[in-house]
Amino acid sequence: MGKTAVCPGSFDPVTLGHLDIIKRGAKIFDHVIVVVLHNNSKDGLFTVEERVNFIKESTKDLANVTVDYFHGLLVDYANQKHVDVLLRGLRAVSDFEYELKITSINKKLNDDIETFFMMTNNQYSFLSSSIVKEIASHDALVEDLVPPVVETALKAKFESPAT
Ligand code: ADP
């Protein structure tokens, strides 16, 4: 049986940094499920449906990548899908501390789950969804940071209303 990994995140919105991890993961695992987690404590710029659609559009050429969403604990999602591998990306030391915390909690909740980390591609080491939103809100170009579908959506979101 093929090995499946779940790649979780807020993806609000998906960036080229996320897509780099997803694409590289898709070469290693037989199947990658990208899951948009709906987080109670985080209000998103985009709805979960929009985020899912952005990822679907940007990964449509990857036959072994599927996209889903979930409201709840990641370990519960993994159990439901009978998946025991999580895939995450690491950028900086600050990511490490956060990921260590999350991984430890997930391990406590389900000891059978393993988390695999992939180092960011150097060119995306500074890139985050928050930075993209900040840049787009000031009408600056985000074309090298996000896929075209997200660039268009950000433009529409931050377009100044006609006076
Ligand atoms: P979360 O809200 O769970 O941190 P994100 O959507 O911000 O989710 O990120 C999902 C995953 O993608 C995390 O593992 C994060 O570290 C990773 N990631 C985000 N941006 C990049 C990037 N530029 N390069 C590599 N990994 C990244």
C-alpha cells in the first residue's frame, strides 16, 4: 500500500513557499493530502472554501495531491483518514520552537503519528501568508510570492473602492 502524508496548515492564502513543500512532498510520498485547518482562534482573510480552491487550482497538475478542509484537531483528521504521517515545512529557528510544541502535543494525542519536516527552499525562507497579506494591502506586487490565482484574489480583495 502507498504511503500517504497529510500536509496541514491555515494556508491563508497559499504561497509559493507552501507549494514548494507540497510539490517536494509529492515526490516522496505516494499521496499528499493538503488540509486547510479551520482554526477557532484565527480569523482568516479568505474563507476556507476560497483557500481550498486556491490550493486545488495551484496543484491541479499534481496527480497525487488532493485538497481537503477540516474543523477540529489534526490528529482526529489523520485518524479519520488512516494516515500516520504529517508533513510540515521549516523556515527559521522561530518555526522550530512552534513546530516542536505542536509535534509534541500531536505525539501526546496519538503516539503513532510521525511528523516529517522539510527545510524551506532558500528563496522562500522569508515568505509567509502574513507577509503576503501585508504587502498586498499596500498595493505592492506579490507575483513572485504567490500563485496567479492568489495574486488575482488579493488584488480584488484590496482594490480601493471606486470613488
Ligand atoms: P500554520 O497556521 O499551521 O502555521 P501555515 O499555513 O502558516 O500554517 O503553514 C503551513 C506549513 O507550511 C507550516 O509547516 C509552515 O512552517 C510551512 N511553511 C509556511 N511558509 C513556508 C515557506 N515559505 N517555506 C517552507 N515552509 C513554509
